[in-house]
Amino acid sequence: MNARMQLLFAARVRFWEPLIWVLAFFLPWLFPGHALIVNEVAIVALFAVSLDLVLGYTGIVSLGHAAFLGMGAYAAALFAKHVMPDPVVGLLFGMACATLLGAVCSLTILRGTDLTRLMVTLGMAIILMELANKLDWLTGGSDGLQGVVMGPVLGRFEFDLYGQTAAWYSLTFLVLFFALARRLAHSPWGATLMAVRDNPLRAMSIGIPVHNRLAVVYTVAAAMAGAAGALLAQTTGFASLDVFALERSADVMLMLVIGGVGWLYGGVLGAVVFKLLHDVVAGITPQYWTFWIGLFLVVLVLVGRERLIRPWQWFGRSQAQKGGAA
């Protein structure tokens, strides 16, 4: 099967994909008592997908991806508090601020090795965290930005205490941004990203603008992470220094380890598994839940994710062979 057929097959929507998303939208209605968890999973899944774009498709290792999450959260919260409480407009403003930050930060990742990029991204998140702490007259400092009251979505749907509206609101934007990321990843432009990831020098030698690709995908990923941060601030009514913390970036890395890197559904799957494990295990052993999650990760690495998803890989290969034969 040639490269064109491979791209077309990868971009094809599988029969099970719409079923998964429809089921996700039914969850807040079927389990209204767990709507807040659904909302949180949707937000961290969007955050994980944004990181997968830069880690899985370009090979950029980032420990400061929370910088964009925090920028989107604080921008959306400040916009709602001082300008207007419209959620959609506030989310777009948070995305715009995170996009601008991502464009500036993309200039720093074009130089140096993976270790250099790791330190630069981590340093950016620490700088923003300290700025948010020092500018307490604007951000609330260590107390966080409180009193964020959101208006109804599209002027009709009020945020309720059970979190159903928040869950549907976050799921809607997760689907929209996931579709955008999927379209980018499975396009010829996305194929050049993987070429840059595998061998930047060879990609440059065949005419691929490596620096341009890295800067663009990093900025797009920053915008998506900013959207996740805006959703977090809007649905919780609060923004704190925690959104810039190293733990945020580390947790989303663990989600990609669980779900798989270089596969957009891996970010969604990893977010679901990680948050459910966190919720269940923390309810049983609040003090030692990190131990059990760590043990789960060790078992996952020892057993191998490939063994767990081998039947699905076989099914995908068989379908690809049928498509190529046709």
C-alpha cells in the first residue's frame, strides 16, 4: 500500500469512533452524580491530546506544558471577572493568550537538544507560576483568583451544581479540538511532522521546513492546552497557582504513557484511566494512592501495552490490507 493510501486509511473515521463520542455525551445524563468527573476527564483529555501533538508527532519532550494550561485558565478567569462572563468568548480569549505564549516559546525550542528543550519548557512554567504569585493584586497570589462567575453558555444553558452543563460544554470542545488535531495529524502536513520526529536532518535535506513545522505545531498545541485551562477555570469558577505546577505536566505525561504516545486516542484513553484510578484508589487509600498508580505503571511497562492492544492492531492491519487490495 502506497503512502497516499496509508494517509487515506489513517484519516478514515472508524465505525466505533462516533459511538464512543455519543456515549460520552450520554454519560452526564445517565450518571448525573458523576457529571463533574466527566467534566474533569474531558478537560485533562484535551490537555493530553495537546501534549501528544508535540511529543508523539514531533518528538518534543516538554515538562512545562502546564504553562499554557495556566495561561488559558488565568486569562479566561480574569476576562470573566473584569470584562464579560460569556463562556465562549472567554474561552477564545484564553486560547488567544495561550497561542501568543506558545508562539513566543516556540522560538526557544528551535535550538538545542532534548535536554535543553526540557529545561526551557520547565523554566517557562516556573517563571509564570512565580509571576502569578507575585502579582497578587491581579491574580490573587497564593490564594488564587476567586469569585469567577460564568454566564450561561450561548445565553441559554446555565451552569448547574451537578456539573451536567459543564460536562457537555467541555465535551463539546474536546470533540471539536480532537477533530482538528486528527485532521492535522492524518494530513500530508502531519506526515511531515513524523518525518521531522524520526530524522530532522533527513527531513531538512528533502526540503521540509523543520523549524517552521516545529513552531507551528507547538503553537497549535499551546492553543489547545490554553483551551483546556480556560475550561478548567470556567467550570470550577477558580484559578490557582496549581495550574502551573510541575505535577500538572507530570500527570499529563503519565496519561500519555498509559494511553500511548503518537496516537491521539491514547491521550483520551490515558486521561480516562488515570482519572478513574485516581478517583477510585484515592477513595480507598487517600494517603497512598500515588503508590498504587506507580505500581500500575510498572506493571504496564513490564507487561507491555502492545500485548494489551494486539488484537486491535491485528484488526487494523487486516483492514489496511483489505483497503490496499481494493
